[in-house]
Amino acid sequence: MEQYTNMNVLIVEDEELAVRKLRKLVTEVDPDLKIQGVAGSIEDAVSWLKDHAAPDLIFMDIELADGQSFEIFNQVEVKSHVIFTTSYDEYVMPAFRINSIDYLLKPILKDDLKRSLEKVYHWKPENLSQQTANTPQPIDIKKLLGELKDVCKPADNGYIHRFLAVQGQKMLSIETDVIRYFYHDGQSSCFRTGNGQHYQLHYNMDELACLLDPEQFYRISETLIVAQHGVEKVLAQPGNRLSITLRPSFENEVIVNAGQAANFRNWLGR
């Protein structure tokens, strides 16, 4: 394995335990890497980058206490290689992998760290001349982030008409027209399409309720939002409740309580 002598490193991470673990792992992989600083928030990271020479490498957690670390790129020019770290293997992660910007999923494994550092080493300026013209060059991070935001940007009416979703290691852009319902599986927000395919999302259910057109989607419960074309059958139940059959089928019983029944009927009849 190549060594990364004289490479300076900044860690952007808001959890002290995660910082300690990453420091230890970096030292084990290559004790010659020099950790110059640690920033625990967007504000701290921006301040550090303005006050110091650009490090060779930044380990950057995505979810920080004061927001997502992508905001750092909007406030200061980042000239360093960036390896994102995260506890969530969500829609944006495969995009970074596809575009040769690496990420590490927590808990970080030594072999994964070695792989990421090898990629950084081969991008170092003194090594670029030794590589073929077909070797990928460093990515314009601002441009990539802009493209990702554009894909899931709300339409003029304020509602999203497509989502970036994850299925395994694939990232796909899915239009809301093919989505039959959104639900929470106990760990993450998901949706199913008309052909029964299952996808995960980066949004929580409250965020989805704000992003979806209420003319087309109805929130039945804290964990379920249905599309009009996802409702196959409605049956009246005792106590003025409604029993809903979804297509494709949903594993749990779907009940609209008496307080929502009239609103649900009106919505479904639009």
C-alpha cells in the first residue's frame, strides 16, 4: 500500500467519539498522515478553512449539528480532496461513488479507509502525470452538488415531482407519478412504485408530507402516505372507519379513522 507522507488532514465531525475513532484508525492505516484540525460544525469548518491553508484531504461528516455539511461549499472554496463520512447510506451516497468522490459508511472499517486513501493518493498532483489520459480527474464538487439539488428541486408549485432514491447500490431518479405510497419501515422512509419496486429515501415522513402535492397524496398516518392511484379498494367499517386496500399490496392493515374518513372520501373523489 502506498504511504501518504506529508498529507495534511482536516476532520469535520460533530461527535467526539467518532473523531477519536477516526484519529485512531487514520494513525493505524498511516501514521505519517497529519491531522491538522477538527471542526465540529459548518460554522467551525468554514472558519477553519478561511484561516488555514487548504489541507490535502478532508474527512467530512454529512449530518452536522447545525445542518448538512454541503452548506460548507456554499460559504467557502474547498480546494481539498473530500471523503464524506455518514451513518446513512442514502440517495446522495451512490452519486459520490459514481463520480469518483468517495464516502465511508460508519462504523468506518480499516479496509474501506485504505481504499479511499489509495484513491486520494492517485489523485495527488505529482502522480497525475504518471497516469493515462483516461484516468478520472478530481470532480468539481460544487457542480456535482448543484446537479444533485436540481434533480430533486421542487417545481414552481412548491411540490416535488421526482425523487432521488436508493435501491441497493443504485441511485435512481423516480417520478412521483409512478409512486403508489410512501411508508416508514421502522428504520427509514421508503416508497413502492406501481410495479412493486421498493426504494429508500433520505427524507423523513414529515418532510415528505410537505413536499408532496396534497391533491395527489394523502397522509393516512404518521407512517403512511398514499397516492390516489395507489388506492385499490375502500370498505366501510364499524365506527365510521374505512379499510383501505392498496396496490401493490401493503403488508399492514390500512385504516382511516372516523375523524379523517370524510376528508379522505373528499380527497379520493377529486
